[in-house]
Amino acid sequence: MKSVKRSTARATARATPSATSRTTGVSPEVEQPAVGAADVAGALAERVRELEIKVMFLERQVGGQDRAMLEQYRETERLRTDVKRLTAAFDAQNDGQGNADRLWENERPPHY
């Protein structure tokens, strides 16, 4: 009976995740394959390539946004110029007397 208990205890100890490996003395979860210098260099090269792609994408996005903002600025300036021109034309037609409301009062609607 004692031999059965000992073998069961050994099997339980090997099956538990916290059991240490007989060869290295490290638990099985911690054991990882050795990483060589070539693997590290390859991983770093891949990471650098990914970062360069992201930088290229961001540079393209920033350039597109710059062009869009410049176009909006030009459109805004054109609209300001148009508003100033229309305001001046309206004031000239109105003779600058401030009677803009009365200007259209005396006109007959087109359906009469």
C-alpha cells in the first residue's frame, strides 16, 4: 500500500504546473527555447520595417492634410474678397445712406 501512495504522489508532483524539471530545475512554464543573435536581429529588422511603413503613411497623411488646409484657406480668402466686393456694390447702390430696408419697399413684385 505504501508503494502505491508514493507513486501517486510522484505522478501528482510531475503533473502540477509548479513542478520543476529534473534537468534544469526550472518550472515548465518558464522554460523557453534559447534565442540566438540572428533571431533578435531579425525581429529588430522587422520592427524597424514596420515603423518605417507607419512613418511613411503618417507623412502622406500630413501632406494631404496640409494640401487640404491650404485649399480651404484659399477658398476662405476668395469668399472674403467676394463678400467685400458685394458689400461695396450694395453700399454704392444704396448710396451709403443706410436705407437698405427701404430700397426694396418701393419695388413691385414681378407678378403684378
